Amino acid sequence: MARLITREDKVKPKTRFNPNSFVEPQKEESKKKAKVKYSSLRCTETTKNKINALVSTNDFENIEDCLKHMLAAYEATMSNEKIQEYEIIQKILERKSNK
């Protein structure tokens, strides 16, 4: 025969539920890291092989480091006028890509 469960004492809660008593945890302001966008460049197989050879022989970690080094070396040879023009064009291109 089935036994019924019976409670001997009435259990009363210590406090009543109050939805206003909840405190939302403050979200820590995380430092927003700029998302790095990657792109690909089209070049010939010969150019690709030359760049890969430069990466290997000069102990660069990757192609991007090699290109950054090459760009910095080339920028160092530019005249002030060309550098200004280059920086303006760079800003315009960045604005276009951010849209």
C-alpha cells in the first residue's frame, strides 16, 4: 500500500521574495580592443615566393612582419612631401574601410 507523505511542521520562509531586492552586478568596463581586420592581397606566384623567401631567410615570424619592415624601410626614404601625401591617402582609405 502506498504511503502518503505528511508534513508535521509548517515551514515558513525567513524572508519573502522581493523582485526589487535584486542588485544587478556592475559590468566591468572592459577595455575595448580594436578588432584587427585581415585582408588578402593579389600578387603573382613569383612575388609570393620572393616574400616567403625573405620571411624565411630574415627570421621574420610571418609575412606581415616582413611587409611592415619593408614598408618602414621604404617610408624612411620618402621625402616630407610624399610622406604627407601618403599619410593623407592612408587616413582616407582607413575611413572607407571602417564604414
